[in-house]
Amino acid sequence: MSTDDDSKDDPSTPLLRGHNSRRAKERRKFPFLRARILAIIVPTFVGSALSSRESLMAQYLVARIGGDRNVTHKHVNPCHSDTNSSAVREANDVQAEAADLLSHYALIQVIPAFFACLVFGSYSDFLGRRVLLLVPIFTTLVKVILTSLIIGYHLSLNYFYLAYGVDGLSGSWFTILIAIYSLTADINAKEKSRTLSIFAMMCISSVTQAGVSIAMSDLIDSLGFFDASLLITAISAVAFLLPLVSLPETLHCHQLEITNSIPPSQEYENEISHNPKPDLPEAASKSTAQKWINPAHQLHRIFGFYISYGTIRHRLEMVILMLIFMFPAANEINLSAIDALYQLNRPFCWGPREIGYYSAIRSGGSNVVGGIWMAILQKCLPFEALGLLGVLAQAVGLGFEGLIKISWQFYLVPAILAPAVGISAIVRGMMSIKARPDQQGALFSSIAVMECLTTLASTTSYNKVYSATVDLSMPGAVYLLMAACALTAVILYLLYFVIREKPDLTTVAEIAPSIQENG
């Protein structure tokens, strides 16, 4: 019998043909352009608000604690005093107390965020991305509103524990990242477009952060901390309203994208041909729905990439990629607040305006230069090689910053760190392409969980190191610790090159066999 006759007798053939026809019609209707624009704009606003808030918090705590102790630059300037004078010792004590408070606030936020990430991210593969994005953005808005009230009414610093705790209940910035990266993976099926989309989002966000940093520093310098906090509150409100009104649900649009962008794997074709309604929320059986509700099943989805899905080599690749992500991320998470404390103290004694301008150059300038660097080199080098160059640049840049003695040398740091701005986007993209489309929420949830643990460990250790060394002759010792972490990532990258499989950029890798996912 001919092949044509076989296809006519095969009952799955018309189902597959009808399925693809329906997908093509749905794809034409889905607002991919609007989703891609909002996937860039929303994290741009949220990231600008949160980054500026961290810098504001470091400066406000130093000013507030110094004011309560009557130790401020207006009364006694430690930069114009002898190293062993009481003014310098008092200023160092203020810096140490501010660093300790930032560590305590981070603990109150990150501990509940860790458990939130264990739950929310994987469930987004079932419930959708919108709810995962809107809830933490709302708690972020509550956090910045409480911050403005504490500053405006000079309330006790203990109320900051409430602000950080409320934000941590929803997963905070980590859950927002899960939603944004899952959404980006939904609407970009290919590895190159996915990685470049994530990187474009980071670059645009950083340039916006530069403008917000300048505006915030001018407000602090001219009007005070309260007016600067109102600016951050307004930005956070816009970041919440935009997705609330305009963001479409992207959970199943990856199926529409795959149909027209890349050839699906044979396993994926078989799944479609034997299931004419593959959309889980529409066709899930009662037992399947119960499995999604089961926390043990969700934990397996989150950590299965590293302990059970695929071959041993695949799992080892994912573990190494996660470690490569964690070490540079620890530095990126803490750099803004540590920089502010470092620059406020002697021998630099910067004011809010100088700190704001430097933050703008470091975030905006580095990302523009880094974006050009990546756009040029990605044509002749694989993303893995660009990531290795990035962690090398981070190690050199942070090591140099720890040895700075003169203020103008700070402005060399953004240039050195420019190749490092794409590290996070590259590693996330490398990991994302190794997971199936219906596993993106679980994958990014696993990344967020580890990012929570990284934040918990690094924020505590970095601030403690700074607090312990600020009154010594080496206040930049914390940057040397950061550089050591970056060098560890370099070693891990080399190990990854040794054990990785030959990359295949034409199809989406199938890490977890469907029998494991459905069992």
C-alpha cells in the first residue's frame, strides 16, 4: 500500500492537519508585537524602580543613622579629619550599622521569597504568566509606598521590616523575573532570538535605570529623600498598571510560535497527533489537574532538570550552568548598594549627585557598550564564548574597583565591566533552550530559587565583610571577594566546555521525556 493510502487510513492525520490549521489562525490573532513590547517595558520600569530604591536606601540609612547620632557631613566631615579622629570612627560605625541593617532587611525579604519561588514559578505553566507577574509587582508597589511613608513621616526604621516582608511573600523581584523570562521564552522559540530578547530587555532597562538614577540623585540633593521616593513610587505604579491593562496571556503561544518557526521534535509531533487538544488548562483530566496541585509534583518539575530529566550529561550541564549563573549574579545583586556605601565613605566622600551620575554611567553606559560588543561578536562567536569573556571581565573589573584610591578611577570600572552585562541573559538563554516549552516556568522557577539562596548568602556575607573591613586600611576588600566569585565562574565555564554535548541550535532540546512528565 502506498504512503498516500497510509496517510488516508491514519485517523491522526486529519487531526494533526486540523490542529495545525487552528494554530495558524490563532497565531495570526495573537498580539505577539504587544507582548514583546510589554516584555521589555514592564521589567524596565520595575527594574528602574527597585535598583534606584536600593541606592536610595543605602544613602538614606547612612543619613538617618548619622542624623540620629548627630554624625553627618554637615556637622563633622570625616573626610577632612585625621584617620584616627573620633569623627572618622563615628562615620565608620554609621556605615557598618547601615550595612548590617541592609543585611537584616534582605533576610526578611528573601526567606519568604524562597518559598514563594518554589510554588509560584512552576504553577505558572498551569495558571499562566499574568498572575505570576501582577502579584509581585503589586507587592513591590506596596513596598515602595511604605518606604515613602517611612521617609516622609520619619517613622521607625523597624517599619522597613514590614515593607521588605510584604514584598517577600510574593517572591519579590525573583518571581517577577520568572514571569518575564517565561513570557519571553513563550514568544521566542529559537535560542538566538530568546537570548537576544532577554539581553535587549536588560540593556533597555539599564539605560532607563541610568536616567532614573540621575533624576533621583538630583531630587535627593535638591529636595530630599522623600521626593526621590515619590518618583520611585510613581514608576512602580506605572509598572503595575501596564500589564494589568494591556498584557495578553502568553502561556500557550509557544505552541503557535513553534508551529511556524522551528520544526518540532518527533516526540512533540507524536504528542500532538495523539492528543488533538494539547492545551493543558482546556483538556486536562481530573487526575492531571490533581497532579498539578500536588506540591511534590511541582518540586519534581522544578528540580528535575538537575536530578532526573534526561541523560547524566544533560543533568551535569544544567548543574554547571546553574553554578555559572549564581556566582556572577551574587555580584550583580549587591553591587549597587555596596557601591553607594563605599563611595559615601572616605577617601571618596561622594554626595547623592555624584553617586547618581556614576550609577547612571555604570548601568546605562556599560550596557550600551556591552550591547554593541555583543551585537558584533555574536556574529563570529557562540554565546557560550561571550559568556566566558563576560565573567573574565567581571573578575578584572571588580578586582580593580577594590584597589581604587582616587575618585576618577571609578569611571574606568564601567568600561571594564561592559562585556559582563550579558552574563545573566546568556546563561538563562542557554538553560532555557534545554527545556521544553511547557517547562519554562518550572525552569525559571528553579533559577529564581537558586537566585534567592544566592541573594541570601551573598547579601549577608558581602555586607558583613564590608562592615568588618570599613574601618581598616582596605575598605575595598569586599570587591576582591566578588572578583574571586567571578573567577570561580570562569573555572566552571571551562569545565562546561569540556563536558557539554555539541550544541544544536535548530531544535528545542527535549530534556524530560513525556513519560516522566505524565507519570
